[in-house]
Amino acid sequence: MSFVVASPEAQIDQALSVGALQEALQIALGAEQQQPANAALQHRLGVILLRLNRAHEAFAKFSNAIRLNPLSVDTRVALAQAYLALNDGWSATAWLSDACRVAPQNTHLWLQLAQVLTAQKRDAEVEPTLRSGVAVNPQSKPLLEALAELILNRKRYSDGVKLYADLHAMDDKDSKTLLHYGFCLEHVHRLEESVARYREALAVRPDFLEAHVDLAGVLWRLGDYDGSLAHAQRAVEISPDHPFAVRILGTALLHLNRLDEAEAQLRRALAIKPDFPIAIVDLALLLLLAGRFDEGWQVYERRWTDTDRMNRPAFFRPELEWQGPQKQPVAGKRIVIYAEQGLGDVINFIRYAKVLQADGATVYCVIQPELVPLVESMEGVIGLKPNLNIQADYHVALLELPLHYRTNESNLPNEVPYLHAPVDKVAQWRDKLKKWDGKLKVGITWAGHYVHANHHNRCMPLSEFKPIIEMAGVQCFSLQRSDGERYTDLAFDESDLVDFTADWTDFTDSAAMIANLDLVISIDSAVVHLAGALGKPVWMVLPPNPDWRWLLERDNSPWYPTMRLFRREHKEARSAQMARVVKELKAVKKNLLAARQPALV
């Protein structure tokens, strides 16, 4: 092959353009004899040799080039590439960093440096690098996108919101930006704004699968079950065998309590992607909601992923993981139960500590610090904070115990009370509430923890409790610890709802106060579990898509004999649901007051 061109440099470039590396090398070597101090020629020689996998020789040529032209950015990058070929990542990043210093406006250099640092797993340096690049080039969309994606992958959603807001300001029609912006907003619980971003993404790309999937997930959380189903169905139309689309269709049907259809879709998602933890959990919760406990516990045990196992408590040792009473009897053994979920779950399932005790075990419970004093009211149970090291024979996660004891509705351990408030605190609260002895004392909770996935559906405005708060012969007490609607926003006298929660130090105070009440009326929260565990009458106001443990089509609970359930249909207004609660309270008010017993301790 021959080339008729004006200069050796042009001949080299033309040969390189068609992949004629050996010919390019011969031309370059010939030219080098004539121009040994030509920096550009030394650089070209290095490029050719690097492409020929002769990294050591390439490095020598690039070193010559940078000596001859100390300000060359291209040669700095080339030296970095040579060092990478020689497996010297630290030197490579040093040269790329220097290139960024010399040409800070070159956004590609910052991106390349971040990529190399990522490849070397030098994660702590990646974000500062990208932020330095953005500081110099604040209008660089590629740099800002790289930084935002990094923050998103690190699950720092609040920071992600700010970055994607900046990207959105640059380009409000970028569907990927809108998707990620919506995702971050969703995870900082700004759900309505999240929906708006997802809808904007779909306006740009109507067949954007991920946007349909994510929008379906947010809409059910906002109570728009039909809207959630519509977007889930559209996702499956776009990609019939996409596991995330099939799974979201299953969950949308589940939230509408269409269990048979939901089960079919969730099983199909798992057939497509067997290692799919969120679909495994969804299927398990569906089975438990349907009362199919035996299969439900088995499926739920598959929830553990490699990451989850790595996040078990520091004291956990895999070889001590308890396999259940049939395989490993616990008589005379020390067993550690550890919390894996929220406060309500701990209060609910800590009942199994007594089952283990009955089997002869010494039981340690590693739980949230605020629950330790309360759990220690169970005779013989030792409550521990999570950071303590324990010598034990076995370790077991709290929600593995129903599986190990083959729990179903017929053998569920539901004797109450199994938790007790301290006697002295019960007496203190009896004195504090004595002035209302002539009235029915009712504790209320209207909001759970805002991070719960079903927060918007299971919570309600405090104003819905107004008829109960103002009911003659009833004195209401707030049991609301998390931020709820402020009383001053409501059309009733603040004195009608007494709030002593500022006097609580831990759950023993909550328990002691509840022990002195006649009734608790609450949304699904830790309070209902506490009242149920104390054996107090408790009425729970449920959303249309209840938590699995409350089952379906019943007004009582197998977990708590003193509990009544007030359900709401999907199209039913909260006010209609609460009207039924008010009607029932009026009907039983006198009986509850007459049946008042000394506070349970």
C-alpha cells in the first residue's frame, strides 16, 4: 500500500486511519532519524507502539515527547494510557490529574480521570474529581450527569435531587434526567413532585419503560391504585418479558387485592428472573396476606441477598445461624434474636422470645435501644443494644422465627399480654390521667413513620378524628410521636386532645400511659402493636391495601385478641370509614367505661 501525501506526519496519520500499524511505524521511524527532536513525531511513535501492545517502548517515546513539549495535554493523556497498559494506575491518574490542571476546561479529561479512578476502585477520589470538574465547568452537562449518576448509585438521594434539578434546568426535555430526578424525589418522599417528573419523561418518550414502572410504583403509594395498574399494564405491553415490568404489574394487582392475578404475575417475574429479591418478598407477602402461612414463610426466607447477609449485625457468625428447633434444639443454649426491621415488627414478633424460653433457651434480644427496657419486661429475656458483643450458641433474625416454628393461624402464639409496663411508671401515669377518670380515655395515632413505603395510604389527617375528639364523655390523648398535622391547624380546641408525648423517654413510658387508657384507636403503626402486646383494646383503621399480617375480609386479628380492624374499600372515602368507627364507639362507649379494669402491669 502506498500513500502520496505531503509530509511524513500526514502519511503516518493516513496509515493509522486505515489500521496499517506496521506501515505507520516504518514511516515514523524513518522520519525520526531525520527529526529526532520533533515532539509531535515522538508522540505519534508512542501512539503506534501502544496500539501494537509495545507499551514499554511507547512509554519511552511519550516521555521524549513531554520533555520536548512540556505543555502538551495530549501527551499527558498518552502517558496515562501507557501507564495503564503497564498496570501502573497510580502513575496514570497522576498524569491525568496533571492534564486536568493544565487544561481544566477540557471536560473530557475530568471524565476520563473519574473513569480511571473508578476502575481502580479508588471510590473516595471519584466524587471530588467530578466536583472539581463541575466547579470549573458548571455548564458541562456530561460532567454534571456523571456526578449525578455517581450520587444516585450511592443512594444519596437528597444530593441527587439538587444535581438533577440543575440538569433539569439545563434541559427540561431530557427523559433520562427526568427519570432519575423523579427517582430521587421519590426516595426523599416528595411523591407528588416525583410523579410530575415521571409524567414529563413520558411526555417526551411515551414508551419509556422505566418511567412507566417507576410511576406505577409511586402512584399506589399515593392511593391511585387504578393509575398504578394502568402504567404497570403499559410497561408490560412495551416489554412483555421484562422482569421489572411484570413484577410491577403483580404488585399493582396486589395493592388492588386481586391476589390470584397478582400471584400469577409475580411468579412469572420470578420465572424470568429467579434471583429477584423484591419480587420474592412481594410474593411472600401476598401468600401471607392470603393466609397461606406455610408457603409464605418459606418464600419469605428467600429474601436474603448477598448484600443483606453482609449487613447482618457485626456479631453475626454464619456458622451460628440457627436452623430451627427440629434440627437444633435450644434447651440449655444461649440464642440471640436480632431485629432486622422496624419497631412495630419487633414488638409483634418478640413474642417468640417466650416460645424459645419455653423450649429451654436463654434468650438475648439485640434490638433498637428505645425498645430494650420494654422488652426486658418479659421475664428472663435480656435486651441488648445493637453494638454489644454477645457470646452465644445460635443467632437468628427475628422474622425467621415464624418459619422455624412453622407458624400458621392455628398455632400462632397469641397470648397477651406478653409485654408489661413498669409498675412504678404505670402508677405515675395513673395519677397523671386521674382527672379524666369520669370519661372514656382514648389514645389516638394518625400517622406512622414517613419513610414507610405505604405511609401515604395508611396515614390520615388528624381532622378525620375530630368527631371522636369532640365526642361527649370521651377524652382523647395523642400517642403520636412522629411529625403529624399540627393541632393548631384544626377546628377544635387543643385541650380536647391532650398530648403528653413530650414526657416520654422510651417505650416504657408509652406502654405505661397506654396501660391507663380504655381504648386505642390508630392507623397501622407501632402503637397498635404495643397496645395489642399489652392486651389493651385497640381499634385499627386500615388502608385498602393492608399490611400482610392483618389478612383480608375479617375484623379481628390472629396476632392480637384484643384488636378490632376497621377496613376501607378501594373506592371508599376515609370519612366514611371513620364514620363507622364513630358509630361503633358511640355504641360501646358505656360498656368500655363500665369494663374499665386497673391498669395492666
